[in-house]
Amino acid sequence: MARPLRIEYPNAFYHITSRGNERRAIFRSKGDYERFLGYFESATERYGARIHCFCLMPNHYHLLLETPRANLPRILHHLNTGYTNYFNAKTKRVGHLFQGRYRAILVEKDAYALELSRYIHLNPVRAHIVKEPSQYPWSSYLAYVEGERRWGWLERKFILGQLSSNERGARRKYQAFVREGMIRSFEDPLGKVVASTLLGTEGFIEGVRERFIKKARSHRDLPALRRLSSWPDLSSIVRESERVFGKGTVASRRVALYLSHRWSGLSLGEIGEYFGGIGPSAVTQNTRRLGTILEQDKRFLAEVQNLKKILSE
């Protein structure tokens, strides 16, 4: 299984989803839900996590999380591993409780936090568990619309502040905002996620590309990284190599294979298959041999560098 792409920096904002193994229940009692909420509290104390919104469903949970210390893995390890140890000890079971890796979507919070909070709070309604989000006790919804501060660790100010600077007015507007989502049909905000990894405006996504994606040393085994990168695909590399060095020539094939290995981020197997089923060792041998030639032939090197410039535009 390919590793998920994790982009981390101080104050990054994520939508987190984690499901029970084989979609089985991870919460079986009131005590289970309360125990998991306790891990939320300790995550804020130990790791500085900022929890803006959550919903604990019987077999999964949703979370809007901000990481001031750029420590997403530590926070999720604390939540999932800590709760798994508790659950396994309680039920006398062993093994994984959660299904594989958690899903973490990096979110442009100014543009999507409000919309995502509504999506999360309406989960129990969409699942036909309750008719009103206020009837579900294991989400942060009531803390948003009631004056009582249920959990001291819950961060409500940012999302409510997008509706009004007056807290009472913001709570009233938020309740109407969520109810509107029950009456009208809205597009699923997660349907706008790019490469299963990013949710934001074009400017936000391009900023992440510039800051993190283009500087990555390798895209191998990270499909999301390859989709987010602006690097050319194999067909473009072959086409431009043939244009510069001649269609069907040995030089065009060797250069295309060389650039595909050095530049596409694909695995050796994927590259070899595209070039007629050659083995991984043949791909690396071509790169090594052509690299030696380029060191000796400055004119050839200039042509290859110019080709790289064309492909990067």
C-alpha cells in the first residue's frame, strides 16, 4: 500500500477521518465515547493540538484539527493508539482497532472551515441516527449553539467568528447555517479535495505545490505527490525527446528513459513497463551510462538541459 502524503507545518489545519477495522464499531458504550473525548483533552495539553470540531460516529470519527507545533503524527498516534490500548484491554481483544492509516486532508481553513464544520456536525443526520444534530451527544454541535462551554479544550472562536464577532449572534447564525444544510442540497465539500490530500482555493494549492511538492526529492510510492507535482508525464517526455533527438532514434529513447528515471517520480517498474517491459536494472543502467556521457559531451548536455527546461514550462 502506498504511503499517504503528509504535509506538515506550524498551524496547519486538517480534516481527519479514521475508521474502525472492517468498518466495525469502535464505540460500544457511553464510557467509550467519554474515554475518547478524554484523549482529545490530553492531546491539547501534551501536544498543543487545537480541536475545532468533531463528531464521533459508532464506527469512525471526524475531526477538524489544527497543529501549532507541526506534529500531526504524534497527535494521531496519541488518539488512535491510546484508545486502541484502552479498547483492547476492556474487550480482551488484540490487534488493530482502526482500519489502516487515518485520512488527513490539508485544508485552507479560511475558505473551508465553516463549511466542513457543518458537514461534520450533520454526519449523524445523514446516517439517519438522529433527525436533528442537537439530538446527538457525541459531536461538538451543541457546544457551538449553546451558551454553556462544554469542553474547555474545544476551539469554537475561529469558526463562529466567521459569522459574527458577537458570540451570541454567531451561535444563532451557526444554528441557522447548519439547518440550512439540512433543508437545501449542498455539494459535498470533500468532493473538491485535490489528489486526496488538499482542500482549498487554487492559490492555496499552488502555494503548497511551490513550498512542499516541488522540493520533494522523490515522488515514488506517493501517488498523491505525483498528482500534485507539476512534473511531466512519460508520454510528454517521450514526445519532446523525439522532437529534439529524432523519432525512433537510439538517442531519443535513451534520453527519454533517463529523464523518466530522474524526473517523473515513478517507480523503476512503472518506467520499465512503459518502455516496453524492460527490467528495473536496465532503467538504472541507462541512467548511469547516459550520465557518464553527459559529463563528457557538453553539447549533448546542453541539449538535454534545454529539453528539461521545455518540459518544465
